[in-house]
Amino acid sequence: MNRRTWFALSMILIMAMLLAACGGGAAEPTAAPEPTQAPAAAPADTPTEAPAEAPTDTPVVEAPTEAPMEEPTEAPMEEPTAAPAQEAAGDMVTLTVWADDTRAPALNSFAPQLEADYGVKLEVQELAFGDIRDNVKLAAPAGEGPDLFIGAHDWIGELYINGLLAPIDLGDKAQEFFQPALDLFTYDGQLVGLPYATENVAFFYNKDLVPEAPTTWDQVIEVSKQLQADGTATYGWAMQTPGDAYHFYPVMTAFGGYVFGTDADGNWDPSDVGLDSEGSLAAAQFLDQAVKDGVLVDGVDWDTMHVLFEGGDAAMIITGPWALPRLRDAGINYGIANLPSATQAGQPFLGGQGFFINQFSDNKLLAQTVATELLATPEVMQAMFDVDPRPSAYQSVRDGVDDPDFAAFAEAGANAIPMPTIPEMSAVWGPWGDAITLIFQQAEDPVAAFTNAAEQVRTAIEGS
């Protein structure tokens, strides 16, 4: 039995169940939530929404899979821009999806196929990516949320423990995905999201200024000092501030530092906070010396860092695939390399984005079928890559991209560490970022700054 036939039979079965439950009437479309005030939350969305432009949730930085987002203020949440769906004709069922304006067009392109072939109306409502999570938290328990929604992998801990995510069973189709991507969306041994993209940062260098990429952080400092001494570049290495913990992480791991340890089963252990470990303190001291030597300076935000690099005023930066469009448009002769090492190879965070099924949805069975039989296909996964090129979580799409830049990102992320999805991660970003800021401002000894940050994290976790 081919996939299309299986999907059609599944639709018939689901429709029969829905009709029986509703007495033969059409299913009522899910209403968009009314605007309301967002509750204050701890920074999450760390590269997930990464960095202002990218991943997935990140701290006031560029957007990996979102870098952690700043704590929301009491501002009204954005209402989905799509108008409420009209009542479906006949026996048609409406499946509502929340997506941002970048990915919504790709999903909308498959709506006519789903409706014509299977009698399922796909209604895609647009929300800002950073607003989706908070809207789901409020709307889903009230029965007003979407059936499916997109989001970052580091939302999982908070959403899962609050009972908002339904498990997804890919069956044999799991082998069609990049396994580390599935690992990102697995919590408590269950797959709770369907990944469509992964992301990690890499080391960018201007080939006209630095013909070969440094392989160690000591070399990065040496090259930077030489470029500054020769007047070739204002900065050798530029790092964004303030408090860019997400992009500092591959420096910290190069010295053996870590955020959380793991238990015997490989699960994150929130009782083992590593910000004041020997390796993390060594990385903090390395950063402090780079600032003292004038290699790194305070006050360089994400956009400024890229402008410096694009103009030849900075020779080396750390950034992610979200920066490729602007770097290519700038026409700079850049190279992408692995993160430099110190006592060991530098390891970036691995983040991801994907689809989630609302546990409170009345159409969970239908959403599961659409996720596995429509979304988990080469056509949809290719469309998601085309609208926002990041390494695909779908193996054939990932392997089929003939682009040296994406190959370089894949190599740089081969040893990447999945960004922790445990809820305790939200307690890390603020103190960690503050410690980095204090070092850039030369306002506190680096060892004291990171030791205090670790203690703040432990206190927050114990009090939660």
C-alpha cells in the first residue's frame, strides 16, 4: 500500500470518527485567541529564538533556533493576523496551524492539495515567532489554541511539563530524519515535535585579511593583535555584546566548560551547574584577557558586529546560517571553519525548529496523521528549507543541498551539543549573560563573575 493510499484511508477513518463524535455536523474551526496580556516569564527561547536574526530562542543576541528571549513585559500579545476560518462546507474539518510570516507561505502552498484530496481545510494563522509560545500557553488549555504550531526545540521543557505537547509517532519514517534533530525534539523518551531545521554557529573569517582560519583561540588572539598592529583591521576578532552567552558557549566548551552536566543515562542534570567549573572559569579568564588586550571591546551589538565584518573592519566573527543572506549580499570573501580549540575542540550549541501538536486539540489524531504523512515529506521539508535556508532536519533534503557554506556548517556542528531543553535552562541565561557583560565592562574579576553567576543559577533552581 503506497503512502497516498494509506493517508487517504487514514483520512476516511478519522473523518468517520469525527462525524460520529459530532453527530454528522461540520467541525467548528478553532477560534483565534483574543488579545490578552502576556504573563512575565523567565528568559527562554534561547537560541531557539536565537539571536535577533536567527536561532531558535537566545539571549538578546542573534538568532540561532531562537536565542533566549528577554523576559516579556506586560505588553498585549499579538493576535494572529489571519481572519477566523469560515465554517467548513459539508463534512470538511479545519486544522489550524500557527506559524510566523516566513514559514506560513510554505505551508499555505500545500493547503489546496490537502483540501482537494482529503477534505481537510488547512488554516494557517500568522503570529510573530516570538509570540507563538506565550499564546499557546494561554490559549491551548482554554480550548482556543491551534492544532499544530511551529516553534523552537528549547521551548519543549516548559511546554511539556505543563501538558501542552502531544507525542508524535513517526514509526519507520524516523529513519528519514537526521538523528540529532530527532534527539533535540525528544523529551522523557518521547518524540514531542517534528523537526524541520537545525542550526549551529561556526567561525567566519575574511580570507583577504586572514588567508587561513586559526585553529586555536590563542592563534585567534595572535592574529587579531597582528592585524591591529599593522593597521589592517580595526578588530581582528569581534564578538557581540552585551551578555552574549550563546555565542560565547563554543569558547567556553573549548576550555572544557559546560552549562549542565549529565546523569548516568545521559539526561541533563540540573543539580550539576558548570558555570563555575574549572573549564568555564578558564574561559572567563581568557575573555577577560582579550578585553584587557584590546582585542575585544564592549558595545558591539549583533548588527554592528556584522557591519564591521562586512566592511573589513573586523576579520573574524562567530555567527550562524541566518547571517548568510546578508554576508553574501555584501560580497565579502569569507570562509567558514570549525570553532577554534583550546584544551579541546570548541563545541557550539545545536538548536532546532519544528512542528508541535497541541495536547488540548480536539483534532490530535488528524494532526498526527497530517504531521507524519504530509509535513514529514521531501516536498514540504524542501519548501521549509527554501523559505528559510537552515540545515534541514530531513536527511534527503539535508544531503541534497549543493552548497559549500551549508557543508561547512554541518562540519562545524558535527560535535555540537544539543541546547538543554530542561526548564531549569531558563534560570541560566540571565546570570550567565550578566557575568559576560561584567567582564566586557571590566567591572568584576572574571572568576568572581562566573562563580556568582553559578550560585545565582543554583539558587533559582532550588527555589523553583
